[in-house]
Amino acid sequence: MAIIFLILQKAYCEPCWLFANPASKKIQNVWMEGYDDWKHIVDAIERHETSKIHLDSCLTYQQWRLHGALDEEQESVTKKEKSFWRQVLSRLLEVTLILSTCNLAFRGHREKADSNDPSS
């Protein structure tokens, strides 16, 4: 599976670019950095598509495409945090609208911002 970026004039392997281990000694970095030898691209693609790293990356890629996430627990935590912060923003927006409707300030009844006395 090669993806060609017309702007850069290079071909990339999307599964390897996303999921291949860059520390592996057998990896062909050319497919992650971009392949631009257009005269030999057909042979290069055939060699690359039969490599173990590419096949492993494709399996991981397919799993990711089918399930939407590689780590469902992390996805669940992210959704909970997202929901929490949406509620916080919603409350802040409600408070802001109420204060603006009543022409009230956020900081209370003190007239000076640098005042240290909380009762004034």
C-alpha cells in the first residue's frame, strides 16, 4: 500500500509510517521518509510488500481500522476526561452569561485589583 504525496513527489507506505518500529534493524526507512526512485518503484514496492515489517505493520493497521483504537482502555479514559472538561466549560459559560446579564464582575465587590483585604 503506497501513498504518493504529489507535493513532495515521494511515495510512502502508510502502515509502515504509522506502525513500524523505527528501532528495528530490518526496517526500510525509505518507505517512511519517502521513496523517489520512480524508475525502480514497481520492484521496490514488490520487495517491500513481502517484508516481515510491512506485513506486521499491515496487520496492526487493519486492526486499528476495524476497532478504531489500539488501546480501548486509553480511549475510555480520554472520553471521560473530554466529558469532564466539557462540563467545566459549560458551567463557566453559564456563569459568564449570568454575570453579564446582571452586569456583575467576576472578581467580587472589591474595587481595586491589588487590594489584599478580602472584606473590602
